[in-house]
Amino acid sequence: MRLVLDTNILLSALMVRGTPPDRLYEEWRHGRYQLASAEQQLDELRRVSRRPFFQERLTASEIGRMVNDIRRLAKMCSPLPDVSASPDPNDDFLLAIAQAADADYLVTGDKSDLLALGSHGRTRIVSARAMVQLLNP
């Protein structure tokens, strides 16, 4: 099974242990599924993590470790196809990763935009809680 985890899920995974995002990140690290990403997402991860909210809660080494793990262990997609399907154009790259990776699921906490789409091509768009339930029926 191949998943794309939205940047908000990745950052949430680092902030609070035991939550659905954390469980998904740990399940990936234990080989339960293949993660797909792209350099564009790693750039976003680094950029967003520099905001004061995240700087107060996360260390640069935690972010760096996550970026390095993803780059080393995930399926990195390049080039990404042009996609214009999200109500928020800033999220189109996530749909492009899902399309390029032929992902089964895109996991997000973005209720108003990505979750509202429900799917993109063959990729289902689900919440972290729903994905944990799918992985652990």
C-alpha cells in the first residue's frame, strides 16, 4: 500500500505522540506501507516548520531527521505532473505526488479543501483517524 501524508500530518506526528498522525508516521517507519513524497513537500516541511508556532514546539534536529528519513526511505517522485484540482492551489502538489506515485491514499487534516475532494484519480483522500482504522481493522 502506498500513501502520501500531507505536511500537516507529518508536522502533527512530531508534535504529539500517540495521535493518529504519530501512529501513521510510526507505522511507515516500521514498514507497514510505502510513503510517497517529493522535494517540493520537503521544502514545504522545512519552510512551515520555521513558523514561530512550530519553532516553539519542535527542534530543528527533529525536522531535519524527518526530512532525511523521508528523502532516504520514501518513494520520491520527480518530475511531478501538472495538477489543478484542489480548491487551494497550494495543495495541488500533494495531488500531483499522489498521481505520480499511483498512491492508494492521501492522508490529510485539511477538511475544507483536500478532504472535501474525497479522491483524486484512484487515490482516496482520508483523515489520519480513518487511515489508522484502515491499517488496523
